[in-house]
Amino acid sequence: AHGNSAAHLEQHDFLKGAPHRKHPGVTNLKTVRLPEQLQVAAQSVLKNVKSLSEKAHKLSNFLWSRKRATETSQLREKGVLLEKKFLEQERDIHTEARIRKRVLSELRRTTYHRTPLRYDEDLGLVYMAARLAGGYAAVLRALNEIKKRDPVFVPYSLLDFGSGLGTGTWASHTLWGDSLKEYVCVDSSGDMNTLAEQLLRGGNDVDNPVIKQVYFRQFLPVSPKVQFDLVIAAFSLSELATLDERLNVIFTLWRKTNSYLVLVENGTKDGHQILMEARDTILKREDDVKHDLRRPSIFAPCTHELPCPKLIKQHVVPCNFSQFYYPLPLLKSQERQQEKLSYLIISRSDEEKPQKTERWYMARLISQVRRRPRHVQCQLCCANGELKQLAVTARCHGKDMYRCARSSDWGDLLPVQIGRRKIKHL
């Protein structure tokens, strides 16, 4: 009993005087609105574009259902298995050429063909209608976690890779506009850079941008010595065709990171897996530290650096989160919409600095919280790398913990120390 009351007492300390609904693990945002100047600029740019909502809907669906291209090595493995299977069926020595033909046609029929997109001005405008508001909401949601959990972080410079319409710049400016003095946007599409600049100037050609010191590039800055406090790549890794390309970009972005690297993708299986590739790549390449000796540390959403328990499960379900937002008012209906995102934040940890006091940050809520009479059903990803189902009650976990759980939502952190007795495995 004594141990239990000590835990309850510490739990109370954890609140640091905050009300339960604003406990330190809450990182969710209410429904996100675009900054007014960005919304007005987008409406002005899009006002004369024909049949926009239909094209935007099509593009959204296309981007959501898009998968990574099949790697050559995977094709080779698949081809060998098919050849073996067909040989067993035919058992005729003279059929090699015929079997090779069958293998090729079967590979063609069953392999996912990925269509590359060329973001010219026309597609850029459709992308603006389809993705500006949802993309902004997703990036803001991820960045808000840094703002909330590391309030002393004051970034001076931002690098946004695959910056597209500049949502990374706008979201960072919303949170740290007072301190950010340099925004470098890198996008291989000159047309997208032009549209992003137009949005910064309020949708017209007057040279007075809403956010100053934004520089557009079509290639990443080369010098490895140049680092940025904040590096973002949102919905960009999935645009790269091969694993090699993605890994090269990930290494480059990590080398350019001074404090935080923030990666955001669609909350699909592929989006989640691309982020887990990035996570493993950075954690495993600690030998690559010529320019910065500080080691990588996973800041969010994972509460550990062990293999992702969702990827180990038989039926892989993506680790994703949800953010409500108001879309661009292009249609009569102004219902709020839901953005499903997967994200990953990696920080440079300074071994000399004392670790932030997050002794209670041990579990991430990975699905909707179910509030029931006298208990709260939570699905958690815990610091020991396991997925748990927990029914939080005031009697077992103390009033503070119970009220924190009732006030938390999908994606928040729960201040929970878990005793084995109270857990049910997922």
C-alpha cells in the first residue's frame, strides 16, 4: 500500500500544477485552421481554376493509395520463386524459354507499377486545393509536440526538404515565428517553388512576403558543415522512387540536423514503413558521425528504440495518428476533415545535458481512447517496446492518473508506470 501511495504522490507531482486536461503528455491540437493570410492567398491563387474540387478529390485518393515502387532485389526473388514453381509444374527439359516468358508476364501482371508525378504548375494548383490544409495540419501536429515537450527549444534556422507549397515554413512560423530567422525550402520542382512564393506574397506579385527570409532551392545545400536547428521532410520521402534514394536523403537530412529532424508521411502502411526505414537507418549508422558526435535519440512518437511492435505483428497495421482540420473553403460544405498521418521526430541528444524530466512518459496512446463508466480503455505503446491494453481506474491507478487518462486522446502520452498485474496483452 505504501508503494502505491508513493506512486500516486509522484503522479500528482507530474502534473506540475497543470489541470488534468492539460497534463504534460497532451500533445494533440484542437481542429486546425490555416493561418488567415495563407488561406486568403490560396483562395486568390485558385479562384479561376476550373473543375477544381473533382480534380483535387482524385489526386487525394491517388496519393493516399500510392505505394513504394518494388525494389529490383524483390523482383529478382519473386522471379526465382515463380521459376521454381513453374518448373515443378512442367518438369519438361525443353520448356526453359517458355517458363522464362511465363515468369516475366506473371511479374508484369502482379507487380505494382508506380507512376511518378511531375509537379508542374497545373498539378501544383490541384495539389494546393487537395493537400494544403491537410498537409499544414499534419506538420503542425508533429511540430507542436516539440513546442509542448521542449519549451526551451528556440530554433533560428529551418530546412524543409520537398517543401512543396511551403506548409513546413508556415507551420514552423506559427509556432516559432519570433525566433526563426532563416527558412530554406528545397523542392526539385521550380513550379512548386514559384507557387509557394506566391502564397507567401498573399497570392499577388507584390514583393512583400508575409514571412521574411525564405529562400528557395532546387537542390539540398551541399556543405555537411551547414546545419539547421529544425529539419522537416513532409510527404517527401514517399516521392522518392527507390530505397537507395530514400536512404541517401535520410543520411543527408540527419547530417544537416542540429536539434530536431521531423519526418511526416501519410498514415498508410507504406507511409509508416518508410518512416521505420528512416528510424532504423539513423539509429544503426552511428559510425557516420564525422561532423557531429551527438547521438540520435527518438523523440516521438515511439517511446523506445526497440523494433516497432506494430511491424512485428502478423497483420501489420500502420502506426498512425489523427488530426482534425478545416479545409480550404472552395466548396459550400465546410465540415471539418480528418488527416491521418504517421510521423517520426529524432533529436540530437547531448549526453552532458541532464535528460528532460520525463520519468512518467512511458506510453503513447495508439488508438481512440474509450471512456467507460469508472474506467478508461487505452491501447498503449510502452517504453519496453510492447503494445498493451490497459483499463485505467481510479482505484488501481490513483485519481490523478485516471483523470489524466480520461482527458487524453489518440496520440497523447500517458504518465503511466505499469504494474504487470494490471495489463492485458493486445
